[in-house]
Amino acid sequence: MHPNDPLVREIARNLDDAIHRLNQDLERVEIWTAALGAFLEPVPDYDSVHHEFLLPRGESGPNGGGAASEKRPAKGRFLRAPES
């Protein structure tokens, strides 16, 4: 077979396409492997270095509750669509 033969060119093109798809698949495998690795790590404990911003227990915050008793909106309060 001669390198300029149409059959040889088609085989080379198909091989090039297959290698391109393989590279894309490998990229996806790397992304999913990194994501899985991140999800398998335990969640680190929260320890704020900015203690000057924490409210003392019992002191009122912007919602009227202290650090120990934080108020939350009623369930479903923001889920309803306005009535027309």
C-alpha cells in the first residue's frame, strides 16, 4: 500500500480520531478521579481564626437571636409563589 492511497489515509484519519477520543476520555477519568478523591476526604473541623467577629452566647444578632439560639425562617415561607 502506498501512503497516498485513499484507504491508508482513511485508516490514518480513523486512528487519529480514536486517539483524540481516548485523550478526551482520559481527561474525564482524571477529573472524576480528582472529584472522588476530594469527596473521600473527611470534612475538616471549622475553627475560625477571626474570633473577634463571633458573638458571645446570648447576645442578640441581626435576626434577634444569639449565637446559641439562632432563628430560622418558617418552613416553606420563601417557597410559595406570590398570588396574583
